Amino acid sequence: ALSAKQYFGCDQAFVVTNQEFTPSALRLAGSSGVQLIGREKLETMLNQYNSSSIENYLDDLEGSSEAVVQQEDELSDPTPLAE
């Protein structure tokens, strides 16, 4: 990650794993500015993302349901259209 960061001129570099990092990986990352995302941090990030996605989905679903109800109300309105 450090070599790629330097080669591509990136401001940040990350290493992501679904396991834990070795002590030497932790030392190297600490001295090189590479950010590590291990098992616990990854799980936390995914849970936050999934919770947010579910909330957004439910909000969208609720909004579309309200739009359908409004359309049905407009269709059943017995008021004649202005000519």
C-alpha cells in the first residue's frame, strides 16, 4: 500500500482485511501513514452502512407509498374538471 501510495501520488492509503493485523504490519502502518481497517472496524463500518441503507430504503418506500395514496385520492375525487 505504501509503494502504491507513493507511485500514484495519493494522499492516503488503506489496507482492509477481514482478519487482524500482525504486530509488524501495525508498526509499519504507524510509521508510514497507511491506515489499517481490520476485522472489528470493517464490521462496524459495514453495519453502519447497512443500517443507513435500510433506513434510506424504508424512507423511499414510505415516500412512494404516500405518493400512490395521493394519486389514488386525486383519481377518486368527484370534483369535475374545469372546462
